[in-house]
Amino acid sequence: MTASLFLVIAGAVLVAAGLYLFLERSLMRILAGLLLAGNGVNLLFMAVSGPARLAPFVEDATEQSAISDPLPQAMVLTAIVISLATCVFLLALSYRSFQLDGHDEVADDIEDAIVRRRAEADLTSATFDEAEEGVDHDTDLAEAEAEAQAAAAEAEQHGDAGAGNTDEEEGAR
């Protein structure tokens, strides 16, 4: 079973480009990355499944080596159907996000902002021997609640700045 070097390289390039796009913040780039990576995996799967041979169900074929294996083909067809359904879902999600926010970028969660602040402050890396007396950074609920409120206020402030006027505000004027 030999694979064409060109098909393997093309599949690897498609997967690499797909993973790069998948790490972006725009839903359309995520969709393009998902489709590229899926097509690359399908290409790799078909490339390593062997050379093209006779159809799997032929009555007069006597040699088993002359018949191709139908399993890789069936699995690739199933992957194509699943990627189509995922593509439609991400397109609908992107369209709805664009309707609501005017862009299709994925926003940060409040919890992500808290985790980022803790990582920048390096609050959880101290061992018990190095920690300050009487201060347990891992279970300081008041500090965590204050961080959550600050992140919520920051997100609300950024959300209100780009929202513009609503219909009620227009009617009040």
C-alpha cells in the first residue's frame, strides 16, 4: 500500500492551513478553517487507503488484490455529510452573530477575563510554603467576586459603546 507523496503533502498543507484559520476569532475564518482541515483529513484518508482499483462489488473479479476496500470511501462520504451539517450550523451562527452585534467575532467570556487577570498576577502559582500568612489566593471568594463584577462592568461598558441607539431611545427623542 503506497500513498502518493503529492496527495499526502497537499493533505498536510490543507490541515495546517485549516488549523491556522481555526484559531482566529472570526466565525467565518473558523468555518473556512474547519472546512479546509476536514477536506485535508479526507484527502489524507483516501491517499493512504491505497491505489485506485476495481469497484468493491464485481462478480467476475477473482483476485482480492484487484478490488478496492469500500470502508475508506464510506467513511469519507460520512465525513463529508457531517462537515456539511457543521458548515450550515456555523453559517447560521455567524449570520445571527452578525445580526446581533454587527460583526461575527467571538467575544471573551467574563470567566476568561478573570483567568487572564489571575494568570497575569500569578496568584495561583505560589506553593503553600511561599504563600503569605493568612491569605489563600485559591479560595479568596471576595476577590473572585470583585474580579467578576469588574469584568462584567468592563464588558457592559464595551457593549454599550458600540450598540448605538435603540428604538425606545429614538422614540423618546
